[in-house]
Amino acid sequence: QVQVAESGGGSVQPGGSLRLSCAASGDMRSTAWMGWFRQRPGQEREGVATINTGAGVTHYLDSVKGRFTISQDSAKNIYLEMNSLKPEDTAIYYCAASAGRIMYGRWLRSTEYTNWGQGTEVTVSY
């Protein structure tokens, strides 16, 4: 139904910046939220940033607030601008889309999202 595909990952030094892109296609009528998630080595997948596709409301993981910015364009492609990157930001980053509304407070929960990309790797190191 909905397909998403991430791109833009790579290697960067601490303090550097990177911009991830997610191309969305298919029937997006029921997609209320889109977001970025990441999985660090040996850890559970965690929500990084989400955006409401209609209202533009955003939510962020506490550890990335003030450093990362999620945005969308008119086609519902989404982007993640990452600044002041830290080694702990190293992870595979995934784009995801919800199937509809998300209950209050659950915007960063991976279980609320149904359509996932294949991931793009981000490495932050010297």
C-alpha cells in the first residue's frame, strides 16, 4: 500500500551534519504520521522524530532535541536534518509510516507504524 525508501546515510565526524531523505509512494490517504527510527548495535529500535502529515506537529526523542529536525514536503516525503552528531547517534535509520491516527503520547513507539523502509546506515566517528 505505502512504500518508503530511505537514503542519505554515510560516515561523518562528531559535530558534523547529515541529511536523510525518505521517499514515500503509494496510497497515502490513511497515513497520518511518518517518522524516523533508529536501531543502534545491540539495542532496541527507538523513535527519533515523527511528524503529522496534515498538521505538521512534530515529536522528538529527548536526546536529539535541538539537534535533529524532521520536515516534510507536499508529496509527504520526509527528511531528517541531523546536526551536532555524536558517536552514540551511530545506527541504522529507518523511515516509517503509520496506518492512521496514533493515540496520545505514543508517537515515537515503533509498534504504531506499519510500513517500513530498508534502512540507511549512519556512522559517526573519527
